Amino acid sequence: MGRYCGNNLPAPMTTSGNMLYVKFVSDSTVSSAGFRATWDVGCKLAGAVFHSFFIEDIY
């Protein structure tokens, strides 16, 4: 994965497993909203890919 700071957004990440762990660390010098995470869940069936609705929230 990597370490991401400030307003530099990482590229989209993909996992083949059923979990993705995110650790948010703040040094408390800036009071702000934190981070935003979006995810999409999909499964393959008979050559087609079905996706769930995009779920987005601010954490």
C-alpha cells in the first residue's frame, strides 16, 4: 500500500481478499475532517461482473 500525507491522493487500490486494512494516524497539529474512503464490491459470474452501489462516507 503505502503512506499518504496531505492532499496527495493515492491511486485506486484493489484487493483479491475480503478485507482491506486502513490505519489513519494524526499528529493532532491540524484540526480537519480526516479522510474519505470509497469502495466498490464486485463478483464475477458466468463471464460478467456485477457491482454493488458505490458507498461513500467521511471518516
